[in-house]
Amino acid sequence: MGTPEPMQGSSTPREVLLMQQSKLLGLLFVIPMLMLSTSAHAFNINGTYTSENGEFVLTVTQSSDWNGTFSGTYFTQFTPVGPLSIPVSGTFHFVNNPNGELTPLALTFSAVMRPDAGWPYALVDAWSGILMKPGYISATGVRTFLPAGGTGVMSSLGTHTLN
């Protein structure tokens, strides 16, 4: 008697081995992707960041490392119209750090105030910086202030550490 013929619908030992190898290769691809997605997506930058002089406060209430966006509120102590609390939005960007850490990362955010009642002015504060580690931002800011019918003023807000 020779090797029995496989029954219709059953697999030969070689086909079974090839299917097992294929599943193993699939797992070798899927497992690292799952590790990357679960580790990267456990990161957020939510928190309150206050400049060393107390003049600027960034409060991040929502952040998504999926698309690198965040939002919250921004408080600035000194403006031509007095202290302001303004909605803020921003983005952050991971880089390939050699130690495998997610920080440092680049970030930018801006806050825009233009009162609805007659549009008397527009004030824009824009910041660019680096989140060195969770809870610690080093950033440089600029401001544009444009009163209605007046001359705009652009100024540096300086470089600050917010933590």
C-alpha cells in the first residue's frame, strides 16, 4: 500500500506546513504593529503648563497622539486689552528618538481672540517649541495685535519654559 490519497477538502502535510508558516509570518508582522500602536497611543500631553514668570499658562484638556493634535485654553497676563483666556489648538510631532522614547517632540500652538461685538481687534499668540519630557515645554512665542482701523503691532513673547 502506498501513501493514502488525501480526502477531498483535506490538506496534505506540506499544505498544512505552508499554512502554519504563513500564519507565523503574519504574526511576526502583526505583533510589532500592535506593540507600536498600543505603546504610542498611550501617550498624551494633557496638563497645565505655566511659564516661569507666570505670564503665560497653557492648559491642554484634549490631546490625540493618533493625529498629533491638542486643544484647551491659553491664558496671557499682559495684552493691550488686559489679561485674556483664549481657546487654543495645536499640533505635536514625534521623531525617531534613538532611545525609543516618544519625547522630545516638536509642538506648535496658537490662540486667537477677535471679539464678536464689532470686531474691535484681533490678537494672535503663536508658539513653537519642544516638549522635552511630559510636563515640560520650552517654547518661543510671537504676538500680532491689530486694532480696528489702527496700526498692527507684532512682537516677540520671548522664549519660556512652561511646566
